[in-house]
Amino acid sequence: MAQAVIWSQHAIDGGGADGSPSYPYYPSTEHFCKPGQGKKDLIDCVNLDGWTVDFICARQSGSNGHEITGYNSRRGVGPIETYKGWGLELGNMEVMHTTSIHFDKGFELNRFGWVTNIWEAQLVREFGKDFICGALRLWVTDTLKRWPDARFVTFGEFGNIWRAHYKNNEGWNYRFVERGCGLGDSYNNLEIRWFMNKDFRLALLHDWHKNTPEKVIDFTRYDLPAHEPEGATPTTPVKDWSLMNRINQKGLRPQDTPVLLRELHDDEQQMLYRYYPELGKI
């Protein structure tokens, strides 16, 4: 097991690694964000996410620098992006909202829920022991109040549990639904649906207040060849290791303009409908 990806990471800390599933997978020999496509392509190491984020916020690329009113693609359960920026009360509301995506509807869809959180040691020096201990106590206490059967385990323990259920990338098929909580850039008029499997990841977004049609904001194909950046050295590092092909949620390229499902190529639609027949009825 390795916590080897930070889901949605792009333009945060000067780096980038967007393009992977958000739940565990065995990576490909071609690219660490791509699930292995067969026995010869599969690296036998469970790749784990490091920060569970709010899917609505994750559409952004990086942060505009304003902690309270601005956007941040890593808003979710992370203490820096939530408790530091919004304070304990509002920050904890966002933490609980993000957790509920996985422990409520996510558990119903996937039959398990996983929220990952890293509390960096430097937080004590930066924000003080009292603030950090108060935030940690609030997070743990409120999580157990709402989900009494939740367990707090290490990456290694969770990775072993997942490995026992999935021997390769054939069995998992992740789905998530979120409506923004209304805090900051988690806009409460937006609803996003994510679908993730070994062949692709797909995100559909719409305004549920106005009942607008769902549009594809991310369609990352894992059946296409991929390669990691070349030429990186200790003195000339490559910061962006993202996997972006067909359509990417960050909207940084002209081809990332959201489209209706029926505007995808016929073979792409068939690819989606083989996994999710219900999408063909939209």
C-alpha cells in the first residue's frame, strides 16, 4: 500500500496530479493515476488517496489565495483548507458535509465508505496546539456522534482490508453523488455525480435548482495510452503529473468545455452505457 496520489491535485503546492479514481486502485505501469488494465500492466501496490475533498470544490484548479471567501480545490476534510480557513464551526460543517458524501449515499452506492485525512505535524507549530487539538477533538467526536460504527485506522490497515476484497481492478466500480453544502465554493445549487471504474472516470454536473440538463465535466479514459513526464531530475523536477485526456474537470483546455452525454462520440457513449445503462435514458 502507498498513499501515492492526492485526488484532484492541480496547482496546489506548485504541483499537479489530477486524473485518478478517488478510491483505491492498483496503478498502471504507464502512469500512477491510471488503473492497471491487465495482469501485465498492473503494479501490485494499492494506491491510496491522501485528502478526501468536496467534489464541487475540486473542480477548481488550485486556490485563489483567500482563505474565507475564495475557492480551494482541496476543500473537504483537510484541516488546513477547512478549519484554518473557516474556523472551527464553519470548518467542521464542511468536514461533516464531505464525510457524509461517503458515509451516507456513498455507502449505499458502494457498500463501503472511506474518508482519508492527513494531519501534518507542522500544524501545531503554525496554528498552535490548542487550536489543532480542538479541531482534531471536534472532528473525531462529531464523526462518531453521527456515524457510531466509524473506525479510525491507518492507511496500511485500510489498504489491507481493501486488498482482501479486490485482487485486481476488475471488481470495483465507484459511484458518488453530492449536492454542495452552500459554504464558500461548495455551491448548494450544484449537483455532481461521479462514476469511476478501471476503464474511465466520468463526472456529470447540473444546477438542480433550475433543473438544467446534466453535462459531462470530466471524462478521463483509462483505455488510452498514457505516460508520465519525462526528463525529471532532482535539479529540474517536473511538477505536473496529471493525467488529462478527453475532458478534464479543471476546465483548463478548450476541449474541457462541458458537453451533453449525447454530444460524446458514439463509441464513447457505448463505452459508458456498458457500465451504466441508466445513463442512456438521460
